Amino acid sequence: MSILKKYISIFIVIGLINSPSYADEFLDEKPVYHVVLIWLKTYRNEMRINKIINASRELEKIPGVLEVSTGRVLRSARVIVDDTFDVSIIIKFASKDYLKDYLVHPIHIKIANEVIKPLANKITVYDTIIQE
């Protein structure tokens, strides 16, 4: 291997080691969770629940979205537990600024307007900063 190739290889390795990862950008930021609870117009309709869950996977393509989790309600006999909703979407953002950008992103707007709102009787949203 020529000496030039050795130096180039060394610079590439050093550059990779020293370059910040995607997660490192947000070390000073606190993660934000966007919790969406949806009550369907048709109570516990599996086909509609699956439609929302499948559409929600597209939300991972939005910049700043670190994780999207979806699920169905867990029935509970405990009085304190609200188990009246049908489906949940929980989205983890790198920071509160990414949450703001997400709210106006075309993918989010399309899913909200074309999938979720037509199927929903009620939607409740909670945003929280997590102290990890």
C-alpha cells in the first residue's frame, strides 16, 4: 500500500472516531415524548386500529423522530386507569424543536388528516419532557 493510501486511511479512521454521531447532537437536549390516545368512531374496531398503527410507521421518516411506538389499550379493572381509548401512538423526539417541526411536516399532516381524524371520535395528546 502506498504511503498516500496509508495516510488517507488514517485520516478516514480518525474522522470517523472524532465525528459526532446523530445522538451526540442532542446530548444537551432532553427527549420529548408525544403521546397520542385515540378513541375510534367504531369502538375497538381491529381493522381501523391496524390502519392507524400501520400508517404511524411512516412517522419514523420525519427528522428528529427517534422512535415511534403504537399499541392497543390494555384493559384494567383499576379505577384509576383510563382504558376507554382504542389505540395509542407514542413518539420520541430528540428535542422540543423537533416536535415543533413534526407538527407541520407533510407526512404528519397527511396521516393526521387522511387516516386518524376520519376514524377518530376523540383524540387526546400529551407532550412531556423526559428526565432520563
